[in-house]
Amino acid sequence: MGVGGCLALPWRCLVVLCLRLLFLVPAGVPVRSGDATFPKAMDNVTVRQGESATLRCTVDNRVTRVAWLNRSSILYAGNDKWCLDPRVVLLANTKTQYSIQIHDVDVYDEGPYTCSVQTDNHPKTSRVHLIVQVSPKIIDISSDISINEGGNVSLTCIATGRPDPTITWRHISPKAVGFISEDEYLEITGITREQSGEYECSASNDVSAPVVQRVKVTVNYPPYISDAKSTGVPVGQKGILLCEASAVPSAEFQWYKDDKRLAEGQKGLKVENKAFFSRLTFFNVSEQDYGNYTCVASNQLGNTNASMILYGPGAVHDGNSGAWRRSGSAWLLLLPLAHLARQF
Ligand SMILES: *[C@@H]1O[C@H](CO)[C@@H](O)[C@H](O)[C@H]1NC(C)=O
Ligand SMILES: *[C@@H]1O[C@H](CO)[C@@H](O)[C@H](O)[C@H]1NC(C)=O
Ligand SMILES: *[C@@H]1O[C@H](CO)[C@@H](O)[C@H](O)[C@H]1NC(C)=O
Ligand SMILES: *[C@@H]1O[C@H](CO)[C@@H](O)[C@H](O)[C@H]1NC(C)=O
Ligand SMILES: *[C@@H]1O[C@H](CO)[C@@H](O)[C@H](O)[C@H]1NC(C)=O
Ligand SMILES: *[C@@H]1O[C@H](CO)[C@@H](O)[C@H](O)[C@H]1NC(C)=O
């Protein structure tokens, strides 16, 4: 039989054997309730990993010998320590109480502990279970991912803890959607652009606050021109053409007049390219500037274009009327002529 942790001195081990034979009932014998008022061990003890556990046993003055055992190994017999583990200390050995303490409890300490006493030459035992709780911890989670629209995504979140943590996935941004999986795995088939954003894995048990970790899912899609605006401008005034597009990754813009690409830095012209739009500014519109302009938005997944017309006052009677959307003028209804080409 194992005397794990017991000092390996021969006489001591002999005493262990004697204790076992003469007085310590082997671990596993249940407490006989009813006749045995003592020893009275406490209920099961639940502690968190790293904390200290106190094992108490109530005795009376008829008790002549006492011991605490971990499974079948003696931890303490009376005031004598039998195990080498420095975390185990004697807390009290009085006429009424026999208690030990285990510091820095770890999961392998979980299990049955036995208080064994001898009263009037009768051995009695009482058992208490030490239950060790561990805070949840996420040990493995998917990395941030970039995927083309329509693809399949599989996210994984593995967590440990005692008791086993409950794992959930939520879609938290750009718009909180709430729980979408009550599982370590989250499968999204045919992902859409609306499903991009941050996903949060949460692992919780009752031991401590839930732990969370986030994964960013980027959904790539080809450009989509949402708006193309033109203003009617008389000669000598400032004219602006605006092309708005959404795309992931962000679109790159090019401008054409009829079939000719507009060169960067052309005199009297400014092109401002931002992530979601491109703006073409004519500082001083001339007759030659009037015409059909095409904005092309592209990224690695494709391209699309939209055409709009820069009109002079000849064609536009109230040519300075600003944004076409707000105006009811008939000429403005012709605009923009969007060609949403090659959409995937
Ligand atoms: C103590 O823990 C053991 C093992 O987990 C369990 O079988 C037993 O029912 C528990 N006793 C009490 C009183 O909670
Ligand atoms: C109790 O016994 C187990 C199994 O032998 C051992 O791993 C653990 O360290 C022991 N704990 C104490 C406090 O003695
Ligand atoms: C995505 O999953 C569906 C259903 O499991 C499957 O039919 C389809 O081929 C998958 N698509 C890709 C790109 O793997
Ligand atoms: C615009 O261009 C015309 C013709 O080149 C010029 O006469 C006029 O002064 C310019 N206006 C401004 C505000 O630069
Ligand atoms: C402007 O150009 C585009 C592409 O070249 C063409 O499809 C469209 O019909 C033109 N619009 C007008 C009003 O000419
Ligand atoms: C605009 O889209 C149409 C339709 O896909 C295409 O035929 C045309 O070449 C595109 N124009 C430019 C300037 O890319």
C-alpha cells in the first residue's frame, strides 16, 4: 500500500503499518451514522485553486488518538506530521477540535480526506471531500480572419476551468446581435458582409467573472457604388462630382471623361480619394469640362463604375441648384447613370 509523502524512516513506516492495522480504518469505510457522534467532520469543502482549505474534525475528551489522511496516506497523526508537503499544516489539536490546513490548493488535491479517531479503543472515521474550483481560462481561440463574402467560417474557442465552463459566442460589433452560439464552435456558412465585425467568446462558470476574448472577422466584397452626384455648374464656377462606394478592402477610384482617363494633378482639377468616396473638384469650370464622367471603383475582388454628367447652364436652367437629390429639376432626374457592373 502506498504511504505517499510519508517520511521514509523505517520506524516511522512501521508505525504507519501499526496505525493502519490497529487503529486506522482503511480509507473507503463509510462513516456509520447514528452511533458515531464523533469524529464529526464538516461538510464537503469547496475552495478555489490557490486558496487555503481548512479541514476540521470535532472531537471530545474520550478521544485518545487522532489523524487526518489524504486517501490512504497519513498527513498528520496527533501533532506529528507524516507527509513532506510543506503546504499541509496543523491548525488545532485540542480537546474539541483537530484541524489541518492545506495552503495553495491545486486540482490534484481534490478528493476524499479522512479524519480518523480512536475512542475507547474503537476506531472511527469521517470523510470530507475537498472540491477544488478553477476560474475559466480560454486556452485556444481562432485568430482574426479575413474571408471573401459567401465563404464559410469556423471559429473555435476552447476553455478550461472547474466546473467546466459554459462557452458562448456573440456577434458584438458593428451591431450587437446577441448570442449566436452556445458552444465552443461557431460555424457560419455563406458569410455576408453584414456578418463581419467582432465576435466575442465568453467562458463562464460560477467560480469567477466570465473571461472573454474577441476575434475579428473581415468579410471582403467587391465595390458597390451607392451614390454618384453631379452639380450643374456655369462656366467660371466651382464644380464637384462625387462618387461613393463601399468595398472591403477599400476601393481605389479612377475617373474617366468619356473614354479618357483623367490624369492625376491635371490643372484646375483636384481628386480626393478616401476609403468610401472619391471627389472630383473643378476649381473653375470651362466649356471643355462639360461632359460625361465615369467613376470606376475597384479592389481585388472586382470593379464597378457609374457615370454622371457635368452640365452647363445651357442645359440646366437653374444650374447652380446644388445637390441633385434635393432638387426636383427634370435634368437632374437623368443623373446619375450608374452602371453597377460585374457585381458578384
Ligand atoms: C461530497 O462530495 C462527494 C464527491 O463529490 C459527493 O459524492 C457527496 O455527495 C458530497 N456530500 C455532500 C454532503 O455534499
Ligand atoms: C492528496 O493526494 C493526492 C494523490 O496522491 C496528491 O496528488 C495530493 O498532492 C495530496 N494532497 C495533499 C494536500 O496531501
Ligand atoms: C460552405 O459550406 C457549404 C455547406 O456545408 C458547402 O456546400 C459549400 O461548398 C462550402 N463552401 C465553401 C467555399 O467551402
Ligand atoms: C476662370 O477661368 C477663366 C478663363 O480662363 C478666367 O477668365 C477666370 O478669371 C477664372 N476665374 C477664376 C475664379 O479663377
Ligand atoms: C456616359 O458614359 C457611359 C459610359 O461610357 C455611357 O454608358 C453612358 O450612356 C453615357 N451617358 C450619356 C448621357 O451619354
Ligand atoms: C463600366 O462597366 C461596364 C459594364 O461592366 C464596362 O463595360 C465598362 O468598360 C466600364 N467602364 C470603365 C471605364 O471601366
